[in-house]
Amino acid sequence: MTKERLSPEPWKLGKAKEGGPAASEESLAQEISRLKKALQEQRRQTTLLNGEVHQMRETLEILEPRLKRTASALEACRARRREMVRVIRNRDASIQALDGEARERQRQIAELKRRIVLSNPVRRLGDAVSRAIRKIRRSLHGTTAG
């Protein structure tokens, strides 16, 4: 849009120019014509801007519900994610507790196996025979050396 400068006082145009009242009326008619064109251009611009505003409002009406649905879906997704994190942490804690229990039971089983091996009568007999053989060897070595 071109901005034309309006004369500050269009009614004084005839007085400033030479040529009398006919020239004054002609310049006023030109000024009026120019003002009408400027007004028409302003109205056209206003109409175009009103059309853009209308389109933007329609677009906003379409996008606002989508945005609300998307925001609620996002919040639901975040809530599910928080719940999953909570469940995973609880499972990890349970696994850690079970691992600790399993290690303790393995230690208890190892202790029981050791006790069984040590309390086995055959083992005891073998240990007694080994001790007897050592004593005999010591006594034999002690008599031959001494």
C-alpha cells in the first residue's frame, strides 16, 4: 500500500493558488478523489486483514482441541512412565532382596555340606587311620633316630 501524504488543510488550497474559485474547486475535487481512493484502499486492506483474522481464528479453533488432546495424552504418557519407573524400582529391590536371600541360603547349604562331610563315619574312620599312621611313623622315626 502506498501512503500518500494528505495536505494539512485541503480547504485552503484555493487560496494559495492563483486562478480563482475554479482552480480551487478543481484542486478540491482532486483532493477528494485522492482521499476516496485512499479510503477505498484502507477499506480493502481492512477487509484483507479481517479475512486473515477470520482464517487464524478458524485455525485456532481447529488446533486448540488438538493441542488439548495432545497435552492430555502427553500427561497420561508421563504418568504411565512414572508408574513403570516405580514398578521397575520395586522389582529391582525385590531382586536384590532375593539375591541376598539366595546368597545366604547358598552359604547355609555350603555349611551343611561341610558338616555332613565332617560328620560322615567313613570320613571319621579315615581320619583316625591317618592319625594312627602318623603316630606310628613318628614313633618309628623316633626310635631309629634315638
